[in-house]
Amino acid sequence: MAKMKKVEKLVREHLKAEKISVAEFARRMDVSRITIYNLFKGIFSRGLMKKIAREINVPAYLMMDAEDQTCKQDRDLLFRFHASEPRTQGAVKTLLGMTSTAPLRRRPVVLVVDDLKDNVDLLRRALRRDFEVKSFTDPNEALAYVKNQPVDAVITDQRMPGMTGTQMLIQMNELLCSAPKLMVSAYCDNEALLEAINVSRVDSFFVKPINPKQLRDRLNLLIQQTGSSSSVSHSVN
């Protein structure tokens, strides 16, 4: 919490110096004003934090992961100290967790589709610790991605301009994408829900606002039941 107060202080000092409002700063960052206020509360993405650091001309490490930066420097110093002894180099790497005999566990790939960037960012923040998130604001770009890349699950908004979530999922089914599919909507529309279940074969339906923990738990369960991306086949034309 203290770190986030420091971030807010740095940003507000910049706003005062530039004589601009939070709304104007948000426009410069290409985000909503709510996103900046969420930043002050500790809800942010690394990409946004780095972008803001460049904008206000402050080193990024002063805004995030200061403790991690110090830890990394200590680790590198310790490794360089022992690296002169070849017999101990491997032991030092193991001690510091720099090598592992076990293969790294691949994080499931989750495709997120919503025409509103703020909603995409919100879902990415909710999922990024457990999943590798591939996000799109254009359903056609999401379909192009699925044609060539395996995914473990798909999350889509229902009401999007040009193509509804149901229509996009139907096309994914035609591409033989058998990954679990979740739909989110701000409207509890029974007709849309029935269409999603019967036509696009959606596996789960969430009404906004979404509980992040419930979403993560549901994703993990569906991916386990499906057997990960090994069950996702593709038809590339």
C-alpha cells in the first residue's frame, strides 16, 4: 500500500508540474480516467506502469518491484562471487533457484475478447498470475489467432459491434477449436443465454461484474476437465 501511495504522489506531482488534470493524463496514456484511479489503488498492469514511468520521466523500478530489483542485484552479485570456482558454480545456481531438474510448468493460454479495452485490461489483471492471457478487442483478430495457435480456454463478451460473442464462438467451433468457452455479459438476457448454450455450445456464463476468484476457479476446472490444449485441434485453410 505504501508503494502505491508513492506512485500516486509521483503521478500527481507530474500533473501539477504539467498543469493538467487526471482526465487529460489518462487520455495521453490512452486509458480511461478510472484506470488511473485504479492505479492509485494498486490495480495496474506492468505495461501501463512502465508507460507512465516513461511519461513522467521516472525510472520504472522506483514505481514497481523495487524489492524485486534489490533481490535480483543481490543474487547476481552472489553468483558472480562464486562463479570463479567451476566446481561450485552449479551448486550456487541450484541454491539460488536459477536451475531446476523439473521442467517448468506451462501456464494455460486463455483468449480474452471484448471490444472495450478497459474490460480486456480488467480480465488480464484478474488472470495473469495463473494464465497466459492473449487479448483482443476485435473478434476477427481473435478468430485469426485461433486458426494458427492453440488455446486452452476462450472468454468473450456477448454484445460487441459487428459480431456478437455467440457468432464468434460458432466460427471457432467450425474451426474445430474445442477449448472451453466462457461468455460474459452485463445483461442477464435469457434469450442470449439460451442461444449461447444451444448454438455456440458455451461452457459457462458470467454476468458482470465478475468475481475474479470465481472466474479463475471455473477456468481451472474446465481446463482440467478438457485436458488442456492437447484437446484443441485446428483447421488451417
